[in-house]
Amino acid sequence: MNLTFNDRIALVTGAGRGIGRSIAESLAAEGVHVICVSVNPSSCGSAAEAIEEKGGKASSLAVDVSDAEAVSSACNQLNEEYGGVDILVNNAGITRDNLLIRMSEDDWQTVINTNLSSCFYWAKGLIRPMTRKRWGRIINISSVAGVVGNAGQLNYSSAKAGMIGFAKTMARELASRSITSNVVAPGFIATDMTSTFQEGDVSKQVLSQIPLKRFGSPSDIANMVTYLASEEANYITGQVFTVDGGMTI
């Protein structure tokens, strides 16, 4: 299937590496102008440069997604410069794992702010141009931890579950403006964030839970996101797509 995009502009948070970078590259390969966002100027800058070197269209923007004022300022800048963003991919995320009894308030709040509150900040700042154009895509990168929970990740699982509720509510609120809102929930994907799960006995234990018996790759997530961002997915909204090798069957 050839996907249709019609010169769209996308913003991908956490685009400096891993899943976010793969999403940015996949969208750019379809002719989408991708704004690569991360807190680190060099990482989002290198992602944008790599896209341009391959003939794609990209720019970079260093923003702390957990900072409401910084995101609001960035949104104002983007709306003025581009007339709005068509595709918003909320991918930025961090972990600070611990059992509830040992989890600090800072560990809780930092993960909630970065993973969940950031979705609100970006959508709040970018949604109006989408409503005027009567076209838009919001895609949240959640996790299977937000679907089924995961011991030792109370903050992360709560934030990722919140992203699902956020997307479903946005789907209802924005449907009349032809804006879709969906969720992709990765399982164990081979990235820096999951490096501790990819070795030795831990790897064997994890793989025993996955029917396909392998870790996923960032491109597995990027492929799903790219489809959901296309014209061909215009009748899909409010849905959660687990991309996990069958782990949550």
C-alpha cells in the first residue's frame, strides 16, 4: 500500500534516539516535514541532519517537554512559522523505576510530568490550527506497561495508562473536526531504555513472555505510527494498538 500524506508537517517528541528517531525518519521518508524535538539540542539536531542528508525535510527544536512554559513558547513559535502542525507524536518518555514503598515523590512527579503532562502541553498549544484545517493526527506512544501494569514501574505505568485515557478523550472531543487520536503501545523494543532487559537471564525471562520470541525494533513502532498518520487511517480513532510480539494476547 502506498500511503498518502499531502505535504504534512509532523512534530515528534523524544526524536533524538530510539523509537522517536525511527518514527521521525519513517515519516520523513514519506515526504512529511518532521520537527524533531528533544531536550538535548545535539540529539534532535543530529536526527534532523540525518533526515536531510537522505533528502528529507526536517528541523530540530530543543525543548524540555515537562516544562509547560517552554512548550507553550515553542508551540507559539511553530504556529507562527508553519501555520500549525498536522501530526503530533507524543513519544518523549523517561523511567525512574522503583517499588511503591521506595518511590520518592520526585520520582513520581518527574515521570508523570515528562510522560503524561507533556501530552497535554503540546496538544493544548497545537490543536487550534488543526481544528481550523479540519485535519489532524494525535498519536501517543504509550506502553504495554500502561495496558497491563508492571511491578516496579508505578509512575511509568500510571503515566502510560494516562496517555491512553488522554487519547481516547481527545478522539471524542476532536472527531467533529476530522482529527484522529490514537495510541501505539510498544512491548519490549530494543533501545537504550530496554538495554538492561536484553542480556543474560533477564533476557531469557522477558523472551519467555513474548510468543514471537524476540525483541521488537524501533521500526516496528514507526511503521504503525506512520500508517496512523496517513490519509489511509482516516476512519481510525480512539484505538490502542499494542505492538508487542503477542505479549498481551
